[in-house]
Amino acid sequence: MKDEYGYRLPTEAECLKVAGRALTKGILRTMSMDPHEAALGAYIPNVTPSVEELEAQIRGFHAEAEARAAKKCGQNVGKHPNGDS
């Protein structure tokens, strides 16, 4: 599909791929930061919740990620990476 100037428009799949990469990059950056620093970076006056609320949300995201990682690691205890026990 082309726009009115003859340029090819990206497909839905291409758009989703780029959006997914951007989200992943942002999530990884946020997860590597101290929750307060991440909240300060995300705060936009009159647009986002307060820094304190954002920090609480980020701490929750960190806790969820740690719980998922612990569960996944626990499921793999004693298993060989190729699937053999």
C-alpha cells in the first residue's frame, strides 16, 4: 500500500514489530533503574500520576518480574537445557 506521495506504507506486522522493540527497550531500561529514578524519568506534570504513585507501580512491576523469574527458575531445576532430565 502506498500513500498519496507514492511511498510504501509499513505493514501492520512491521508496525507491531517496531512498537514491540520500542516497548521492550523501554521496559528493560526501566527495570534496570532504581524505582525512584524510573518514576522521576516517567513523571510528566499534569499528565501522569505523582512520582510516588509511579514509584509504587514500578516497585510492583519489579516484584511481579522477580516472582515470574523465580517461578521459571524453579520449574527448570534439575532439567537439562535440551529437555533431558
